[in-house]
Amino acid sequence: MKMTASLEKAFIKQITKEFESAMLYRQLAIELELMNLPGISKWLKSHADEELTHADKLIKHLTDRDNHPIIGDIKTPKVKVTSVTETFDVALEAEKDVSQAIRDLYSAANEANDIDSRSLLDWFVNEQIEEEATVSEILGRARLVNEDGSGVLRLDAELGASA
């Protein structure tokens, strides 16, 4: 069943936000590569790819319902970080922003009485809880090592291995 034009527009807004999030993570990966932290950079690149997968899920949902997904104007990130802690501070704020956008999209779907979107949006709500928790944990660990070289290198190795 085709969704309403206003709900389609809300989904398009979220698709664009997912692409913006991917670009943010990609820029953060570049910043960490420049800090000679290839493991953290690899983790951030992997996360950028995951954000693109999220956009693809939304696009597929629209096309499956005979709607027309469009990628809106992507605001490229203007971010330059100087530490691992700052990197994950930026990432956590971005995840919180995406979480709120998903909740807004969920509300829009409820207002439109669009039950066909519910299972997808439930998945996204759960995914964002996991995303925030993961980034928050990494941020907490970065704060614990307080930019100590050996601690940062250990975190770099761990994140590189998990990516």
C-alpha cells in the first residue's frame, strides 16, 4: 500500500539523514587516519557503511510500496577533531540526533495510521538504542584512558579488530 505524500516526504528526510550520517562517519575516519589510528579509522569507515545500509533499508521500503525515494541535499560535515574522545563525542551527538529523527518518523507514521511501516521502524528504534550504547561505551573508554598513548593504541587495536 502506497504511503501518503507527507509520510513519503518524512521517509525521504530520514534517507537523507542516513547519508549525512555516513558522510560524518567517513570524515571522522579520515581524521583518525591522519592521527595514525588505523583501527579506529577502520571502525568508523565500517560504521559509515552501516549508515548507508540503513538508507538502503528505507529506500527499499519506499520502492516496495510504490513510492519514489529521493536522496535530498546532503549537508557535508565540517568537522575536524583532535582527539579520540572528541571524535566519539561528535559521534554520540550524531547518533542522538538520528535517534530523535527516527522517533519523529515513527510519530509521523503513527499519525498517518501507517501500520505497514511499523516493523521497519521498530527495527530502527532498536538499532538506534544499540548504536547509542555502543558509541557511548567507546566514548566512556576513551575518557578512561584520557588520551594516554598506550590506552589509545589499545582502543585502536580493539576497534580495528572488531570492524
